Amino acid sequence: MSKLIGILTSGGDTPGLNAALRAIGKTVMGEANYQVIGFMDGFRGLAQNRNIRLNREVLSNIITLGGTILGTSRDKPHKMLVGGKKMDMRDVIVENYEKHQLEALVCIGGGGTHKNAQKLAEKGLNIITLPKTIDNDIEFTDTTIGYDTALGIATSAIDRLHTTAHSHHRIIVVETMGHNVGWLALGAGIAGGADVIIIPEIAYNVEIVAESILARYRNGKRFSIVVVAEGAMSVQERKVLEALIQKKEQAVDEKDVKTAKSDIQAFYESRKDHTINLAHQLESLTNLEARVTILGHLQRGGIPSAADRLLASRLGTSAALEILNKNYGNMIAAKSDQTVPIPISQVAGLKKYVPLGHHWVEAARKLGTCFGDLSLTF
Ligand code: F6P
């Protein structure tokens, strides 16, 4: 009897997921005649045993497709909403895994998926993961599936905003996704020639941003492009958040922890419109007109770039070979022109922030980009 492997996609969708499914499936079928099933909607489908056969026909012609043919969700195996209650579904998942006599399970996802995958590996399942997220915030891998496509979309949006900003002599504030990290804003900001880039790793001072825009104006540049990562924070906001985190860390009992957690949540909710507020502040500090564009889920949609298809194909085929070699418990990372297995236990719980001295940041500063932290001299 041929062996069976399972695959699921979990967390926010990204372009390139289907290319990864195709690469894993075609390689295990071609090299060892394994069969493949895909669980629907991430860990939820695994808990509910909803699956489809990923045969050659299903995997054909999907390399160019965005999204994921399996569907996805942010459900966690150990805390899944079932009948209005949060349930630990890990044992049910193990039963389903055993029912199918799976040889291995491939989980394709971002930070949350790696934590979830580790919890299942601890239950004895043979797990392999692939890093995907438009946020590019997974440690130990050069990049993640989906980042390049999102970078291209955000960059071309900035290109288009340039012409309208220029014609109307306006400040255009563009918000990118990226959760709590700045890779997308930084990459697209540099590639799109942004004048200001604001990322979570560098707390900003709005007066400094306004001054850099006014300095451009004095030099005859009557428009400015400000790229803001969704997780960006002013110096004042950062201080408030740090104090709340400290309160949570110092909490002595469960009640205090709960209060601190809900204060942190309230803090994040209170700054939902922070990009719009920033644009208002810039208008009043500069006396120039500002407009806001929030790129949102556009950045996750549509056809994967060539680089993402290539990355997904490299990582997917390597994951398949790891399965054939029975080498489990690893994330397959991209490292220059190689792929390397990294223990999931090491990846889970880590986040790759933009280092303050990263060469992209240094390059942007040399190009005169303002990060809102240092006054620029013109
Ligand atoms: O992690 C990917 C991401 O697109 C983040 O950049 C963003 O903060 C989040 O997902 C949005 O999630 P959702 O699609 O669930 O609203």
C-alpha cells in the first residue's frame, strides 16, 4: 500500500501557497508514489477531518493561482472554537492523523502556524513546515512565501500614488500590512522611493516627520510619500505599550494578568485609525493637504510573483525530500541558494524584526529617507 501524507495551509493566505502544494505533491508522487490529501481550512479541517485528495489532476495548473485551494483559517489546535466554546482539539487531531495512517503532515504557515505545529509535533506527529507570510517575519529563513508578491503590489501602489501626489502637491500617507514588523513597509518604501518610512521597529516623532516634509517643500519638492507599516508607533505610544507590557509581566495573580491583557487589547483597539490620525497631524503641522491609502488585503491577493513561485517550488520539493528521508520536526528554510531544515522547536515563538542597523535601513537613510527618529539636515 502506498504511503499517505497530509498537507494544510494555515493563517493569512499568501500568493504562492498553491505553488507549494503542487511542489510537495508532485515530488512525493513522482519520487516515491506516495498519495497526498489536503485538509481544508487549516487546523480546523484537520480536527473535523475535512479533506480532499490532492492528485495530479487537482495539482495541475495551480502554480499561477493566488490564495490556497485548501482554504485557510487562524484556528489553533489547542484552543479551537467549537459550539461557542474554546476546546483543546489536539487529541482529535491525533486520532484523525492515525485514522488516515499518515506518514507525515506538512503545515504551511506563518508565526502562529509554527507554534501550533510544534504543539502537534510534541504529540508525536511527524511534522514538516514551510514558512509563508507576507510579513516576512519568520526567523532562520531569508524570506517567506508571499513576501515578494506583496512587496511588488505595495511598490506598484506607491508608484501610482507618486503621480497623483505630485500633481496635487499633497502628502500621501500609504499604510502597508506587516503586523508588528516593518519588512513590507521598508522594502516597498525603498523600492517605491518613499520620502518617509515608518516602521514598528523605529518609534517615530511626528514633528520630525513633519519637518522632513517641510524641508522637502523648501527645496522645491511639493509632494511627499509617507509609507507607514500598520504596526508603526510613535515614541509616546511605544512608551504606553511598554508600560502595559511591564504591568503584565509583573502581574502576581491571574486577575492581574487578565486586566493587563485586556488593557493591552484596548490599547491596540484605540489606535486602529492611527494612520489616518497621523495624516491629520501632518496636515496641521505642515499646512499641506494629506490623503491616506490603506493597501490592506490587496497585498495578499492575486497571482504570485515569479520569485514566490520559485521559492515555493524550492521549499516544497525540499519538504517532500525530507519526508522521503523520514527527517521530521523541521521547518524548511531558504538560505541563499540552499534550503535548510531548522527544528520547528527553535522557530516557534520567534519573530524576525527589522534590525535597527539593517543594510536596507542604512541604504534608505543614505538616500535621505526619514524614519521619524532623527532630524534630517538638508
Ligand atoms: O500575517 C499576515 C497579515 O496579512 C498581516 O500583515 C495582517 O496584520 C494580518 O495578516 C491581517 O489578518 P486578517 O486577514 O486575519 O485580517
